[in-house]
Amino acid sequence: MKNVTITVDEGVLEWARVEAARRGSSVSRMVGEMLADKMRHDDAYERAYREWQFDDRRWMSDGQAPFARDEIYAERLARFR
């Protein structure tokens, strides 16, 4: 583990102290956990975006509707007859 010095406003530091105490943690540990969570979230987002971007499946249609309107609603319409 490495130490890092950060600069924050007094109000932010006070909130961080109270929040860390509420969680039963230190400000240092809480900030470290927040950064790790942010890193995991961003990595997961980037990974999902890249997978989507390079997805070779083709979602485009040939311009024809896959189902006729009557086929889609036939079951529902039968209930009211």
C-alpha cells in the first residue's frame, strides 16, 4: 500500500470524518475504498462498452417486419371475441 496526501475543504474533511466514524472506518480507508469502487465501476463500464462496440452480431433487419401485425395481436384479440 502507498500513502497519498490530498487537499480538501474543511467542510468535506468534517463530513469524511463523520462518515468514516459512522462506518467504523478511518478517513484513509474510506477514501481508498471509494477509489477502488470507482475503479471497478469504470473498468466494468469500459469492458462492457468495448464488448458492445466490437460485437459482430448483426441486429439490423432486411427491412421486412419479422411478424405481421395480425400475428402479434391474434392471441389478445381472440380473448375479446
